[in-house]
Amino acid sequence: MADDKQPAKEEKPASSAPAAQAPPVVTASPGIMTLLIKGFMDWFNTKKAKAAIVGFILITVGMAGIFQYQHDSIKALSLADAIAGGSGGGGGGGKDPFAKYKDAMGQAAPSGQSQEGAPSPQKVPIGDDNVFTVVAVLTWTDEANTARHTNQPDTFELQVTAPDGRTSKGSASNEIGKEGVVEVALGRNITQEVQSNKALKQKTVDPTWTGDWNITVTCTTAGDQTPNYGPGFLPFRTTADTGNAWKLSVNWTFKAEP
């Protein structure tokens, strides 16, 4: 009998899949800060860099010294010094017409009596030229207290008006048993005014504040005599005060010829 067995087929070995390849290694690039630092260090090690740094330090120290010198050279002025410095001369352009003149003083001392609420106008003549400051001082003494009464303070107002219309005023009350004082001042920069006035520029005679000064004294409140104790009947009744006497001192400063 024929052999029914078929020859075994030769089996081919299974093909294996190709092996997976590893990803390429990526090399990290240097950061921006690293590059900047490296560049700075390379520059820092050069002679030019060292020279530039030394120069910067010298300039900084020099500027600080200049600023400190300017600060130390500035003189601090009080308000009173600033007003006094601006009243007489300076502040104008060109030559000071009063450079050789000297400051001189004048004075007037009127007095009077004022009733409560009634102004007491006064005319104070100033005959000097080149006047640049005027100071008026009003004083009064209130009635004394008594054994049963206290004299309440008086209040006075003082107004000063120059011949050219400039005005200043003030008021004050006296403390009980003490003198009352009101001071009013007017000042101007006469040098600057003369230099800016074409009619006066060629002269050293300024009559702007020469003439009558209008000074008004007003007792705005006359403090009554009030009882220290009691119901208000005699002899513990309030005694009205109608006004007070006063004294005025007017002082002015002017540029006098040498």
C-alpha cells in the first residue's frame, strides 16, 4: 500500500518585529541668565571694565560731594528775616538807586479816647521821602478790678492805610488786669518799586508813602464790671464800661541821603 502520509511541511520560523529604538538624547542648552552672567564675567575681567567701574565710582562720589556742598551753603531764613530782607532793598533788576543811602527812623505818638463801637480816625503825617516800612502799636490800660467786681477785657481794632491805599489791620483783647497791645505793620520793597517805575527810575526820591497816613482806632468791645458774687442787685450789679483811653506809637523807616 502506498504510504498515505504526506511529508511534513517545513515550517518557517516566525519573523520577529524589529526592536524599538531609544529616543535621541537631547542636550540642554544654557539659559539666558547663564549666558548673561558668563558674558558679564568675561567683560568684567577685561581692563576696560575695571576702568569703567572705577570711573563710575569716582563720578558718584563727586556728585554726592557737590550736592552736600550746595545743601550746606543754603541759609535757612525765618519768616521775619525774609520779610525784613524784602522790605527795603534788593529784588529789583539793575543798579540799586539807594545803594549809598542809609536807613533812618521817624516816629509819631498820638493818643485819644474811644467809645465802644465808635471808630476814632487819626491822620498821622509822614514828611520823609523813601519810606518803606511803617509799624503802628496801639496800647491801652483797662480799669482795675474792685473788691466786688471784675473788669472784663476790652477789645480794640487798629487799621493802618498808606497814602497809596495799601492797608493792614489787626485786633486784640487785653488780659484781665494787664495792658492791651495791637501791632500792625506795612512794608514794601522800595528798590524794586523805584526800578520798575519809569517816573522814579532816574531819581532817588520816592514819595509813594509820603503824606498823611489814615489810622483808625476802634474799641469794638468795652468789657463791663461784673460782680464777683451776689444776685445782681446793688452793690452787686454789673457796671457798664463805655470805652477806654489809648496811646499810639507810629514808627517808620526810610532811605536817608548819605
